[in-house]
Amino acid sequence: MTQDRPVLGILLMLGFCVLAPFGDAIAKLLGERVPLGFTVFLRFAVQAAILAPLVWWGSRKWQMTRRVFGIVVLRTILHIFGIGLMFTALQFLELADAVAIIFVMPFILLALGRVFLGEEVGVRRLSAAAVGFVGTMMVVQPSFAEVGWPALLPLGVAVNFAAFILLTRLVAKETDPIGMQAVSGGMATVMLLPVLIWGPSSGFGALAAASPDMIGWVLLLAIGTVGSVSHLLMVWSLRYAPAATLAPMQYLEIPVAVIFGWLFWQDLPNGLAVFGICITCSAGLYVIRREQAIARARLAKPVTAHGVPLAAE
């Protein structure tokens, strides 16, 4: 069993919080050079190429039961559409705004967890989710006024990845995370290959034939590498520090996205968006704190000789 090393876990999660928005910035740069279909294909192909050797050399578990395999197929399809939506959104929105809107996802997860997994969600967490959603709408509003309906694309990304995480929860205890990501990368590459071959004849611009220049190829390899490494950093961080310690850190992605947006495009969120970001982050952190408190309370409940909490008797 891996020994807890909180400082190392925090440093690894910090690396994830820097690399994830950096990957989004690369995707935004690529949108100006390479069609969407080819970018998404290379994103998953590089993921498979990086992770497959780790699975092979590390003798990691990658075989799956029929049930788990079916869930991973659905999870992979969601991942493809989620990344496609995100890369499309980045062509219309400022980087920080797109990332901030996606942080409505924890609130969507509360609702999905209650409906599909039967998880208990109290009034205070539901209220915080409502407040966080209002904050997100404050971020959406200026972007909607400027670019129209594409400002809603990050909301689609949030719903998509909430379902993605929900499916991940269903199989997390039955698979090795690196093995599952390697298999998923291979699945996505196979699924996207026919699209890449026949897409140019469809007349759909996002699937047009790709002819990247040298910078385009560098960015394509970079986005696959950054996406894969950032995921590994997140997985490894959870080996050394509890999820409750690391969860609040993910909100660091928003200020990091602001920094990258300013460095690459001199973009900064306007006043209303900044206020909305603050509300969303505060509500999200409150939800995390409530879940931590509930988890501690459950652990603190005395149990009978049969292992049943006294409060439940």
C-alpha cells in the first residue's frame, strides 16, 4: 500500500492544475491551424502511444470484464465528444471564461449522483450548487453577448464530463487507471480513424483534410503529451494524498487559465465574469467542504458489534 506523502501529492496536483489549462491553450492555438477532427484524433493517438508502453512495462492490469468494457466504451465516446466540444468552444471564447464555465461540473455531478447513484444530497449543498450555477451564468453572459450560442458550449462540456466522471466512478475500483486510459486512448483512435479517412469527403469543415506545418505538428504532439501527462499527474497525486485534500486545488486551474490567456492573447475576463468566477469558486469550495464534513461524520459514528452505525438502528 502506498504511504501518504501529502506534500508530494499536492505538488503533483499543482502540476496538473498548470498543465490542464496549458493543454487548453495549445488546443486554442491549434484551432487556428488544424481541423478539429485531426486534432482530436492525434490527441488520443498520442495518449495511447504514451500509456501503452507504461502498461506493458509495468505489467499493469488492462483486461476488463464484459460489463466494465461496455462502460469504458461509453466513457470513451463521451471523452471524444467532450474534448471535441471543448476544443470548439475555445475557438470562440477566451481561455479563462471557457475553463471557468466548465467548473459548473461539480454541481451537475451532485444532481447526477443523486439521480443515478442514489447519493444523498442535502439542502445546503443543493443551495450552494444553485448559487454556483448563478455565478457561472455571470461568466456566460458577457461571452453570450459577444459570440452568441457558442458561449453555451462549455456548459455542454460540463454535462458531458460530469457523465464521464460518473461512469469512471462505476469502474474505478475494478480497473487500473493507467491501464484504462491506455485502452481508452486506443479505442478512441480506432473510432476516429474512419472519421479521419472519410471526413474530408463529407464537406464538413471540422473534418477537412489536414496538412499541418511544422509548428502545427509540434502543437499536435504537445497537446497529446500534455493531456496524457496531466492525467498521470492527477492519478499519481491521488496515490500520495487524500482526494479531500486535493479537490479544492483544482480551482487553481481558473487563475492559471487567466495567466495563459493573457500571455498568449492578452485576454482578461471583464468585471462581471470575474465576479461570477469568484461566486462559482466559493460555492464549489463550500460543496467540497460539506462533503468532507459529511465523510468525517460518517467515520466518527460509533458502530455496533455487527458493524452497523448506532444512528441507523
